[in-house]
Amino acid sequence: MAMVPLRGLIFSIFAFSVMLPALHTWSPAEAIRSSQFQRFQVPAQFKEAPAFRNGNECPLLTREPKGLFCSAASVHIAMTLDAEYLRGSMAAVLSVLQHASCPENVFFHFLISGNKRELQEVVRTTFPYLKFKPYYFDEGIVKGLISTSIRQALEQPLNYARTYLADILDPCVQRVIYLDSDLVVIDDIAKLWEIDLGSSTIGAPEYCHANFTKYFSDAFWSDSNLAKTFEGRKQPCYFNTGVMVIDIAKWRQNFYRKRIEHWMEIQKEKRIYELGSLPPFLLVFAGKLKPVDHRWNQHGLGGDNVVGSCRSLHPGPVSLLHWSGKGKPWLRLDSNKPCPLDALWAPYDLHISSQRLSSSR
């Protein structure tokens, strides 16, 4: 498969925007989970991805006693995997490999709560050369902590799996990039991996223009003790938890899982927020994280939780496109109601039904 050039991708935004009215028969191509979405039966059918090889300049992976994933030259990426978002996950993996300078050094860690054997086989047959390890995520460890949310989709236990990465991943993994399943990477993932976190535990793009107070209820801000949570920090800003660089060693040392669970327990008692797994991360890390260039999370392309609401790109360069929100590109493309930017996701879609439909038109 030929690499999709970044310049060509961005140019296609404008071309697709102009041609959209005439493309009613254009071929189709959480991250949060929702029972409203169409579900694939596992195993879903995907085209086999090509092998991506390292260049001579890439560092060699050393075979450690516990495996290649413990090599210092590995780039670790963690994602959740389920039947509902499988199509998005496969596209995300392909995009990472296709644009990586050293694709054979990328190691994927998949957190799976159901259909583990079937999902593992889909990954293995789609990416025969991929270095990955599946992990079972026990939904029972978080179910009792989840409160009702503004939308039922936000209550799915797998949305909270990122909180438990430090407990699930092998102890030799000291740093990981967490990625949602509804995105594509159009730059070398090593650039994100190599970001200096300094004294921070996580790095992510911050959005300080957003009204931070709206992420918490009046009950939170009217409680004098709770309202002091952000005192002593730099300006607390919103950040999207779908793209994070995490220092796993610092996370473990500072017991951040317990800190996040503490806020989830308070939420059960006092109802201090409405948006699922995001607010506990804001309560613990807002004003403390390492800011990352916005190019690494062009989020909100799913329409900001409004079905049928198309978004444009934020100003500036682009390294990662993220369809956060209700609208997912594979569903809109299949329904022949795509948004213009969904054309940038389509080249990474490996789902066989899409390939067949495309070739028949």
C-alpha cells in the first residue's frame, strides 16, 4: 500500500468539500462505546495489511528475557479493542504503521474486555507482522465506580480502561502512548513518543480557550473544599484523554489510579460532573500535564456529540485526526452521508465490505 502523503490528504479536504453534493454514491470506507452504533459480528473480515519494514537507520530491538516489548527501542501504544470499534481500531493501527519511520519497533498493547480470542485472531490475520500483546480488562474492577452519565455510552466500562494501564501492562513498560480507536495518525508516531515530559506524568494537547468550569457541576463549585482542588496549579485547562503520552513509572509511583478512583467515589455521593471518564482525569491532571502541540489531536471531528454535525480542521499543522464525538467516519461513509473530513479516514479502512463496494462502483 502506498503511503498517503500529508499534503495530498489535506488537499483532499478541499476537493471532497467541492464534490460532496455529487457523491451520493461515493464508496464507503470512543472513543466511546454506544449501543446505538451498528455492531460487527466477530470475527469481522478485513483485508490483510502490507508488511511495513524498518530502514537502516532504525535502532535494533533487543530480545529481553520477557520479550521484544521490553526492549528500550520499542515504541509502546495502548488501545482498547472491542467488536463495536474494531473497524476504527484497524484503521488506526494501519495509519500508525504506514507513517512510522521505524514501524517494526512499534509495539501495540490491546485491552480487551470480551471476545478476546476472536479479536486477537482478527488482529493477527489483518496484521501478520504486527508486534502486539492482548490483555484482558476485567470490567468488574470499575463497574461499581461508574456513575450514570449524560449519555449511556459514557458509562461503558471499557472507556475507563486507560485508568488501569499501569496495573495491566508489564512492569518493564515505562512509557506508553494511549490512543482512542476513532482516529488516524498521519505523522511519524516517534515524534510524539520522544516528547520530553519533564516532571509531568502525562502529556497531551491543552485547550485553554474552553470554559473549564462547565466540566463540573454547581455542586462542585459551590463546595468550598472541592472548589480548592485546582489551587496551587498553573491554569487548569481542558484536555482530551483520547491521545496521551503517559509516564507509566511515575503513574505507578504516585498511585494515580487511586486518585482517579477517589474522585469517582465522590461523584457517586455528590454528583460533581456529567461526562463519564474525562472529569476524573481533569481533576487529577489539569494544570499539571505537559502541553503537547495541538497538531497531535485534531479532535471533535465526530461532531461534538451531535449526529450529522460536520466539523472543519482547527488552524495549524495536522499530525493526528480524531473523530471524537458521536459521528464516526465508517458509519457516515457506509450510510452515504459523509462529512468532508471523513475522506481522510477512508484510505486507512481495511474492512472487506468497503473494498468490495468500492471496486463494484
